[in-house]
Amino acid sequence: MSSPHKSVPPQSSSHTADGSNVDGAAVEQAPYVIRITRLSLVAAFMLLICVSFPALGWPAALGWLFLLPIGVTVWILRNQTTVTSSGLETRSVFAAKSIPWTDIKGVRFPKRGWARADLISGKESVLPAVGFDRLQELAEASGGRIPDPYAAVPDVVESNHDSDPEENSESPRSSE
């Protein structure tokens, strides 16, 4: 049994992702926050359990050990990088910084630690909670301002397969 209704694609509305609102003005990109996973708080809780035995056993001398899990918790909750339409906003335990897109030359990933934003001034800025595994998220959230190296690979592979096979292969010739 078929339906008498024809399928019609939905009309664009103010909440669709076409880059403009009802008036035709550009919609600002929603901020995207990259932070340390909240599952890390389990490790802070385990640290609290571990330090509680010596700290409760001799509180006068080892009571300060309770500061360790508190510090780790603050570090986990505070470190983050926010990607906005105007730039990157970084936040660490003791500082916060806003970097406009015009000041960013590129992003590099050292062997250890978090990503670094190379600035036009020659300095660099740490991007808390952004590791190499979060590069695709960062590239997508930046709206193309930071290129995704994985997105370029399929185009190269397709162009190699689309070329004429006779040009790429050499036929063995026998000399008689």
C-alpha cells in the first residue's frame, strides 16, 4: 500500500546548519570545549583513598597529603581549550588566555605534552587538553582554520586510482 503523500525535503529554518539565520545574517559558531575527560576524576578519588590511610594515621604530620587529590581534581576540572568563531581560549589552573585566529600561524604537537599554537609573533601557546588524538576534533571545530591532515588523504588516493592505468604501468617488452 503506497502513501498518497509525496516526500518533500524539509525547508531550512533558523536552527539548521546553513550558516545563516532567518534574516540572512551569519550565525556565530557555538563554542566547542576540549577538556580532560571527567573519567579522570576516578583517579583523583583513588588518590584520595590512598592518601587517607597515612593522613588519618598521623594527621599532625601527614594531613597535608589531602591537598594532593584536591590539586589533581582542580587540575582536571580547570584545564581546557575552547574553540570559538573568534579564536582559541585556553584555560589552565592559574591562567586564561584568548588567542584570535589572526594571530595563529599553525599548530604543532611535541613528543610529550599538549599541542602548541605557533603564533605569528614567533611565540607559542600551550593548548591544554589538546593532544594528537584530538586533532580531528580541533580541525572540525575550527571550521577549517586548522586543517585536518586525515581529510586530505582520501583525495590523494582517489586521484592515484583515477589516473590512466596505461600511464602508470610499464609493459614488459621482450627483445628479440
